[in-house]
Amino acid sequence: MPVVYIPPPLQGLTGGRASLEVEGGTVREIIENLDRAWPGLKDRLLEGERLRSHIRVAVDGRISALGVLERVSAASEVHFVAVVSGG
């Protein structure tokens, strides 16, 4: 089962857990399953059907250009990353 790493600002929704094993074949399925177990995560990660503008997802160490459509395997590591911006 893929291991999903939760960024610190969202760990309050997961009871303080920094990582979780979550079923899913795509990032979208993982988010749906996360939200079933930990309500509120979907709203913090998605805006409509896309990742929020300040959130990126990395699958197996690579930032995904496909976002929620990115495929994951049972052995994947999925990281949700908050984008840092400024000047």
C-alpha cells in the first residue's frame, strides 16, 4: 500500500500522524481515501478537481506534472508539499 507523507500544517487532521498507508492507484484515489479516514483533508488539498495552487505532489521522489492524475504503485511514497514563494 502506498505510504503518504502529510505536511506538518495538515497533521492536525490526522491526529498528528506524519505518514499513513493509504490505498489508491492514483493521487486522486489516495486523496479520496484519505478524506474518508480523515475528513477535511480533501478540502485542504484540492480546489475543485485540482490540487490547490500552493500544493504540489511528489511520487517516488519526483514532483508530478500530472497532479491528481499521477499513477502510484503499492510501493510508492507520496508527499504533499506546500509551495514556498516570496521575494
